Amino acid sequence: MKKNPYLTAGCLLAGLLAAMIVLGFFWTPYDPTAMSAEKFLSPSLRHLMGTDNFGRDIFSRVMEGAGTTLLIAVATVAIGLAGGILIGALTGYFGGLADEILMRLGDVLTAFPSILLALVIISLVGPGKTYNVVLSLGLVFIPSFARVTRTAYAAVREANYVKIAQLMGVPKARILLVHILPNTASTLLPAITIGFNNAVLAEASMSYLGIGVTPPDASLGYMLSEAQGMFTRAPWYALCTGLVIVLLVFGVGLIGEGLQRRSGEVI
């Protein structure tokens, strides 16, 4: 813990939030969609985060909404990572004309804000569906993961263990996946944590603007948008929802910082 406090603190904070989110898939203190006459109740032992304008328990809604946000972020990173590793591994290992074309195309895409590209894509596939949000964000994240992977593969393609595997006639697919990919973990893991945080913030922004997750599904971004109209009556709604987003991003960010410091110590 003393050697890498960033990683320890990040794992504890993100772990606590993850436990709350996973618990929300199976149990919540109240029905997140159940309305009651207890409107605009301030936080108390009975309602830890108070209630909203429909008398719904905000803590239960945060547990449900955080689960949706978490699933979208994980799926987004999975799509971006899978496509990025495929493109980055091929271009970083083989190089050549394909490398130049794909990397220049990636430069063009990364020159635009990711949220803007996601808005363009989701306007084409249609807003309001969770899988459309995942698809649009996943496609936007591919160039960044491809660049990181390409750099890692290009740095080790001349290593002795790669040369030996080539001389032994090991298939190129095995060299790419078995010999090189595990040795890029120190580079990819921090990039994954950054990508996760970006996905959480992007989903929250899109849902806040009304083009992401929409009812009956719930997400932290949509809840922030919903809380904006009642900030004077129930400020705890926006504050509690925003706090969960901040803590989640902060915890994962600490993990990323800890991984980067750890890889630096190993090197």
C-alpha cells in the first residue's frame, strides 16, 4: 500500500462503487420506478439520497442508473479495444502502406472531439437505444486504442523473442496474439482505464443532452438531466448523482495512475 498508494486507493474506491452497482442488479432498497406521495424528501436514514418529484428513492435510481452507465462503458471499451488491437497489431507489426493509410485516417478522426463524432454516428443509427450508444461510442474509441496498440507492437517487433519465434516458423497470428500481446499489457492497461473514464463521461454527456439513454432505461447522465429542472427544490438529486460519477471516474483514474507508476518501476 505504501509503495503504490494510487493503485490501492483507486481499487478501494472503484471496488466499493462496483460492489454497489453489482448489488443494484439484484437488489435495491426501493423499486427505482415506484412513485409515492413522499416527494422532495431530503436525504435521511430512510432515503439515503432523498426522493425526487415523483417520490422515487434517488439512491435506488442511482444504483440502477450506475449499472446502465457501467455496462455501456465496459461494452464501449470492449468494442474499441477489440477493433484497436486488431488494427494496431497489424499496422504496428507489418507496417507499410496500410500502416500509413490507417494511421492518417486515425489522425483525421482523432482531430475531432470524440463526443462530436459520437453524435454524428448516433444521429445516423438513431438515438434513444442503449445498444446504439454503445455502438457509436465503441466506433469512436477504436482509433485511440489502435494508436496505442500500434506503438506497443512497433516497439517490440524487433525484440529477440519475436525474431526467434519468426526463425522457428511460428505462425504470425500466434506471434501477434501469444508472444507480443501479453507484453503490451503495461501500455494497454492504463489506456483502458482512460478509455473507461472517457466512456463514462461521454455516455453521461449524451444522455444529458437527450440523445443517449432514454426512459424506461435509466443512466447517470439522464438522471443529471432530469435533476436539472428541480435543482432549487431538490438539489441533493443532482449533487448525489454527480458525486457518483465523479467518484467512479476518480477511482478508475487512480487505478490508471497507479498502473502507470507501477509499469515505470518495473521498467
